[in-house]
Amino acid sequence: MSETAESSAPLLKMVELEGKGRALVASVPLRAGQVVLRDSPILLYSALPLLVAPHDAQQNHNFEYCSQCFRLVAKEQPSSSCRCPSCSLSIFCSQNCQSLALSSSHTPWVCQALKQFGEGSSPLLRCQPDIQVQARFLVVAYNLAMFCPSSFQTLLSLQGDPSTFMSSPEAKDSVFFLHSLVSSLPSGPVNLSTFGLSFSVELTAALLAKDKLNAFGLMEPFAPDKERSVRAYGIYPRASFFNHDCLPNACRFDYVDAATADGRNLDMTVRVIHDVPCGREISLSYFPVNLKYSERQKRLKEDYGFTCDCDRCRVEANWSDQEDEELDEDNLGDNEGAAMDEDDDDEEMVAEDGGSVAQDESYFPHAYFFLQYMCNKDNCWGTLAPLPPSDSSTSTVMECNVCGSLHQSKEVLDGNVAEQ
Ligand SMILES: C[S@@+](CC[C@H](N)C(=O)[O-])C[C@H]1O[C@@H](n2cnc3c(N)ncnc32)[C@H](O)[C@@H]1O
């Protein structure tokens, strides 16, 4: 998997873990802030409902984004951006993005599909926004089979099976509906026989299932006074092997609006939050870590099909509803004395008196994580990871993966860390 810049030693290896399927574990000891993976998307699609008119999009969604690089489209410089004259649903921030899209994400087949789906008579007009976004995904996924077969093969290898996806009658109905939409296009997806497949409801359901379990949301720019929505979804093939943990030891960063070379602004970087020993699984949280136990379990069951049995959930499963509700700042303040025992292989929280907090059910064992690794900016709830370490020292500057702010490490502020 990922390699250090200086050597070819792999940092992560893939293993099978009982009850979790494929997983990524550290193949060497990892240092706080170390980049363990840089991954590029094989597929991206807009999170905007298909039929939102441009002016509504601007009202209901905070910004407009380029359909190729997904950067903010500069509204103050409308002359440098251009809307596709044929489908009028795609906007490009530059001529360069438009011409790149013509041979990849916005081929004539995609353009024709978007145009047909966006016509006044389209049955999508009567559908919920999430179905319209799924229609966008299918167009992009079937297009991938035609213009980049190897990436389509990778998409097929990810987790997600059609029968689980169609387990409810509503989900089954929406798959049949979406499949009929794609079938109604003048030229259906071609090339599928290359993969030993035929265009079928099962294939459409399998693609939707893979999207549901593996897509990462690229968020709109952070603003403390606005609810933040997703601007685009992407499939990152190697990052798809990270499993979930409610107290993760890694988090992902993206810098979509950064001025980097073509396409690289869409790369995802995963950094470890603290030191991790060799052999330990590297996990992400699939949503903000501040969600309470019942919400986390519901989302994991409904969206990812599993019951979480992580250390945090095992403790919180015994909490009363009231205790669950009380996961607030007062509670964090009460436990400021908790400290991570750096030598403990199990990374168990240790109380001030040295006793194991995991044995004391009344104790709030995640206090250290929240104090040290959760961003305290209003309405942010991002996770903090140190900047990448230098050869000799770990950075004491923590970066938030949501609002992007930089913080001095809490340990430094408390005077618990020697000057580096
Ligand atoms: C993005 S994939 C992760 C990689 C996956 N394990 C695989 O084999 O490809 C998400 C799926 O992994 C499994 N998974 C992730 N985290 C898990 C956990 N903590 N416990 C059990 N299963 C988990 C679930 O099946 C989930 O739908």
C-alpha cells in the first residue's frame, strides 16, 4: 500500500479480520502525524441533485463547483468559467477542465445522459434528491466502464453486494427505477462484456451498493454559521479498505480548493493521529466522532450494515439514555485529568490514580481523545492530527481535518511535553 517518501518500505498492509473483512494494519511502527496513504479517486460525482436549476443551486447550496476538479467556481470571474452548452447541467472553472472532462468525466455519453435525465418530461423530476444523486453516480460509473475499464474493474472489486442493497422493498423499487432510466438512454453502456458482465438490474444494484459502502464525501468549505453539505462524492480505491472505529487512530484530509497541479487537488491524505505500534489496525471514523452511541449505531447499521463493537461502543452500550445525552462539554471538563499511557500497547485510558479506566464503567474513558483530538471551533467537530513529523521530532501543531485550523497541541499548552 502506501510507502514512505524516503524508502520503499510499505507502511500499511492489507489483512482479513474476522467480522470486519479486509482491513489495513500498520506494517511498521507509525509516528503521530505520519502520512500513511495518499490516494486519488477513480470516480467522482456531484452531490447536487440532478435537476436543481443553477439559481436554485446557488440559493439552496452554498456554492457552485467545477464538474471536473470540484473546486469552487469563482463567481466574481464568470468569464473564466463555462457551462456545457449541450446539457447545461455541468459547469467548468476553466477551458482546461472542460477539455479534460470531454475525454473522461463528461464524455458525449455522459452529456447525453444528463441532458435526457434533466429534460422537463424526465421522471426524475418527481424523485427525491437522493435518487437524483444516485442517477448521477450510475451515469459516472457506467461511463467508467467505457473510458477506463481498469478503474471499473477496481470499483467492482470493492465491498457491496446487490442482494443486501435491495433488501427493503423501497430500495428494490429505486434500483428498478434507476436501471430503467439508464436503459432508456439511446445507447446503453457498452463494453460490459469485457468484464464478463451484461447490463442488468443486478449490476446496477451492485454498483449502487459499492457506492453506498465506499464513497467518501468531499465537503463544502467550512463556515461556522452554516450547515456544511457534501459537494461531491468520490471512490478512493485504497482508502476504501479502512474500517471504522468510533475512536479512530487516523483521519483523512482533503484540500479540494487548493491550487495544485491538475487533478491532484482531489487526492486524499490519511494521517495517523498518534503513535501506532506495528500490527495495529488503522481505522477512520466514518462520521464526526461527537455523535452519541445510539446515532452511531443507527448510521453504521443502516448505511454500512454492521453493528459496531469497538472499545468506545462497548463502554457506551452500558450507559443510560441520560448518560448518552450528557456527552457534553461539562462531562469533558470533569475528566480533564485523564491521560494516555503511551507505553500501553492496548492504548487503554489510564486514570490519574493509575487504575484502568476501562474497568470503571462510570468513568468517561474517551475524555482524552475529545480533549486532545477534537477541534473546539464552533460547530466544527473535526478531528485533529499533528502535522507530519520531521526526522527527529513529532510536530506539536495539530491540524483540523474539517475547518483546517491549526492548534497548538493540548499537551504543549498543559506543559506536558518537553520542548522539541
Ligand atoms: C469501506 S468498507 C471497509 C473495507 C471492508 N472491510 C472490505 O473488506 O472491503 C466498509 C465495510 O467494512 C465493514 N466494516 C467497516 N468497519 C467495520 C467494523 N468496525 N466492524 C465490522 N465491520 C466493519 C462493513 O462491512 C462496512 O460496510
